Amino acid sequence: MRRFGRAVVAAALVGAVVAGTAGWAAADAQQAVTGPPPGAAAWRADTAFGHPLPDPATATPREVALFFAGLSTTEQQTLARRHPQIVGNLDGAPVHLRYQANRLAISATHDPRYARLAAPERQILAFDPRGRGQVAEVYGELDRSGHLSVVVPGSDIDAGTFDRTNDRYGTPAGMAASLRAATHGATAVIAWAGYTTPVGVGIDAATGKLAEAGAERLTRFTEGLDAVGTPDPVLFCHSYGSVVCGLAAKDTDASDIVALGSPGMRADTAADLHTDARVWAARDPSDWIGDVPHVEFAGLGHGADPTDPAFGARRVPAADAQGHTGYFAPGTESLKAFAAIATGDVR
């Protein structure tokens, strides 16, 4: 009964905030980008090899991997040049072929916002220009590393902001680079801005609509990694990204799921995530997310606080991290713990 009362109060508070800011909340509402990227129709119509190409909307990543394994290097590169947007985003396609295709796709946009992503040293594993843009970048050698981590970000992240230089450790690129450095290169890390994130603190951030779409994309992405033979990933899920990870948990092969600065994972307990992964949680004392009501009622809010002992996650020390985006800052005990989790050095 007490829990129900807290839920009613929390829902009333969230409702009051949304009602009082209805103008900006409605203006910032996001439409989730789903399905294959532009170019799918031309890909499906291509019969140059005498047989249909795997449908990007229905083929599983393992089916995609088997298809490319049957092609010669020349045939693979022909497809990358002819259909860069599809090959660059096709989970299960060879990693280095996706890098090549995405350089072509980014250059073809002629959009100055994305020009930096086409630099030859960058390893762009996914690029989708629709909406605010989505991107995934690899740090390290994905096909040779014995460990793999994936950073799943929260609100206000897209292809234009995922590697911004201000608030560096609040971006997936900054988090990924810092984590790899902290492991002394022992793990490959992917900065995955692969779903439509909320903008600001509006209705999108208070509900699970975008997280549900993001969870489907994250699940397929991790299936694609598995199809090309990478290690089971550790998911580092920041803020609203932890809602995405909570919804995807039962369908990924992650070895560990780390929720940091989390508003909730849409579960009452770690057991309710229905995953074999070890579940970890971190929140520093100065993180404003601690003031958010950790309940879910009538679709508003994201449920229990993962750092609450009753949730059942393993607690990551984070006393010296600063604010909502300081968990990956060099020298913090949270980053040291993350590096140990990423390399399997904790039990």
C-alpha cells in the first residue's frame, strides 16, 4: 500500500511537470527511427549476383554473416560501393567492410556536420542519417580483442553530439575512449548512439516509448556482434540508456550490464530483468538523477532505483565521480571499477 501511495504521488508530480511545460515537451517529442536505412529498395532489387540479397528488414544477423562468408573479397567490396548505407548498417556483415561502406555513406551525405566521421582513422560501424542521425564507433580492434564493451548513452545524444568536445565524459565517444584507456587497451569498446534518444527532460524521457524502440535496435546490434564472432559484450548503460538496457536485457548475450546514473530499468529487481548477465549499478552522491522518483505508474517513470540494495544489483563505487556525467572521468574509482568489469577482473 505504501508503494502504491508513492507511485500515485510520483505520477502526480511528473504529470504536473509535463502539464506545466506542455509547450516544450510537445515540441521536443521524438519519433523513433526504426527499420533499415534508406537504400533498402535498391538493395532488394539488385540481382547482379544472380540471386536475392538478404533482406535487411527480415534477415537475421547470422544469415547475413553466412551470406557474406560465401562472397569473394571483390564481391563484398562491390556491394559496399554500390549500397554503402545498407552494408554499413547491416548487422552480421564483416566489420572492416562496414567501416569502408560507412566512409562512403558519410561522404555521400555532403553534410558538414558529419564530415569528421569520414576521417580514415575512424572506425564507424554504423551510420544512419535519418532523423537526428545515429552512429556507432569502434575503439580498438573489434575482431582481435578478447574483451568487448558497448556504451549505451542517454538523452540528447545523436550523430552530431555523440563525440562533442564539451562535457566529454557525458558522450558515448568520450566514455568509450576513457574506458579503453583505463583498460590499457585490453578491451575493444563501441560507442553506440544507435537509437533515437529523448531531447531534454520532457515526456519522452519520462516514458519508455523510445527505450522500447532502442531495445530492439540494441538487441539486433548485439546479435550482429555475436554473428561475426566477437566476445560477449559488457553493456555500460548511462541514464536513459539504462532503460534501454533494462528492456533489452533478456534478449542480449551480455556478460555484464552496468547501469550508471539510472532513472530505473523498468524492473523491480535485477532478477526481473531475466538475464544471465551480472547486473551492476553506480550513482555518485552529486548526481541529480537521485532526486527523480524511482517508480513506474501509468507509463510514467522507470521503476526501482538500481542502486537500492533491494534491487539486487552489485554496487559500483562512485563516491568521487562528479554530477550526472562524471563516471568515466580519469582517476575516479568508478572508472577503475568499470575497467575491472570490462576485462573480467572481478567476480
